[in-house]
Amino acid sequence: MRGTAEGLSKLGVERVAHCTGRDVDVRELRALVERVVREVLSREGDRGVEVPKRKKTRPGIVLAIVGGKGGTGKTTVAVNLAVSLRGPLRFFDGDVEEPDAYLFLRPIFRETVPVEVPVPQFDLSRCTYCGACAEFCRFNAIAVARENLVFFEGLCRSCGGCAIVCPAGAISPRGKEIGQVWIGETGEVRFFGGRLVPGEQMVSPILWTLAGYRDDEAVNIVDGPPGTRAGMIEAVWGADYCLLVTEPTPLGLHDLVRSAEVLGILGIPYGVVLNKDEIGDGRVEQFCEGNQVPILLRIPYDRDIAALCARGIPFAREDPGWAKKFGELFRAVQEEVS
């Protein structure tokens, strides 16, 4: 399925460029087409839960930590893993709506990079009010009535289609800042965090910008956003391996199954970190055993761990035993992808 999707996505990009006769942002368009193709292929039938196997293609490694709902422990696992590894690494906080990894790692920020997306700019002196742009826009960001045009910027998704279909050439792009990427360091960790401007909705462009700072020669730890929507998919895109953090509860199982299905479609291998162990009903363990999903680490429901997390202190930094366990977790991941 992966080869089919990649081939179709390449064909889709080439056809759009040919049909429009215009330059296109190939990276954005390819990502869109690939997601659509994979979704169509995934609906051919129930494929069940499958852990893909593949070799990493770079000297370094991109390890993404995801797992469903907020509060499961993704950031806890990500920051404790980061402080447990020796040598330089890159840490990416992909929860751009509610970033909090910096509260644990406390980097010194050196640079702020604005993230912009194109939105249409209308030249009303050239506009014929034909309504082609409004008819094209599936997000209803443009309304045309008689000789009036109204643009609802908050609804725009920066697809650029309105400029392509405008017969008068009255639409051109302008930049709009939707967020920032913060760059800093703490010890041997280079920190990259994204933040979405309040009121904005598109997280993907910020995650694309973050992904551009990954180093193929280094260890890259990506702390992904909650859920299994576009933000999660963008965060894990290009990862060599994913850690699915979950709780042994019915809600934890539900999100684990959904996350596993998404990673199966994307062809990314994964294993499970079980947080707040021993508080649930055992169905998460049954699911993992029945589908041959490895549980790589168990973190107990512990008062001392919770107290350290509440104070913004990675517990692996305070307890050498936990630092050793997270080091073993990383070596297990390396064995899975080597």
C-alpha cells in the first residue's frame, strides 16, 4: 500500500502542476495528496491492527511520542527520555496549541522564527465579481453578491485555489503569521518548540517548519500533539519509530487502538509505553498481547513521580534508576529499527 500511495501522490502533484500551468508548493501538495490517497486505500476494508516493520534510512533517528488524549503522559515520557540520553540530541515540542515541554527542560531561547501561510489578497479594481472564487472555496471563506466581495480570513485554509480559478487574475497571495517556532538549548539538548497564535486553527504549517530542523545525523525526539488528527499525522511524518503512550483504562485503550490504526496506515513501526500502570482492568495488555504490540516500558501510578511532574522536574533526572530504564527503552527502539 505504501508504494501505491507514494506513486499516486507523485502523479497527483505532477498533474496539478501541469493542469494549472503554475508553480505549486510541492511539499505541501504532496503531503495533501498522500494523506488523501492513504485514507482512500485504508477504506478498502478493515485491515485490523498491524505493527509495520521497516529499517531506518538515516544515520540518526527520529523518534515520535504520541498516544491520543491529552494528559496521558506523552510529554512526561518525551522529556524523561531526553534527559536520560547522553550526547547531543534535538527535542521538538509538537503540541503547538498547548506547549509545555519547555516547563520541564527549561531551555534558553535564542531565536524566534515566524510561521506564515498565504491568504488571498483581492484587487477589486480588476475583480469582475463573477463568483468563481466563492464557488470554489469549500470552506465558505469568500462571499460574492452583486458587486460586493467579503473575505472571512478566519475560515481560509490557504489552499490557493481561489487564485487559480480567478479568470481576471484579481487574487494574489499575501503572508499571514499564524505562529512561531522557538529555538533554544538546555545542556546538550537543542530545543525546538512551536506555538500557534490564539484564534488560529492550522497547526500543520508550524509542524512542517519544526520538521525542517530535524538532523539526519542526530537523535530527534518529537513530542507529538494529542489526538489522531492532522497535527498528530504531521508530527509523526518521517519518523523511524513511534512510542504510543497510554493508560490502562477504557479511554486509554480506545485512543491506543485509533493511534495504532493511523500508524499502520502510515507504515510507521511502534511500541507502547504504559503509564499509570496497575490502575486499570488489563484490557490494554490483552490488546497488546493479541496484536503482538510490544510494551517497552511501564511507569507506575506513583505519588513521588506525580509530585515531581507537578513541580516540572523530570523524575529520571532525580532517580538514576529511571534514567537507566529510559536508556534501555531507547536501546530497545534502536534494535527495532536497526
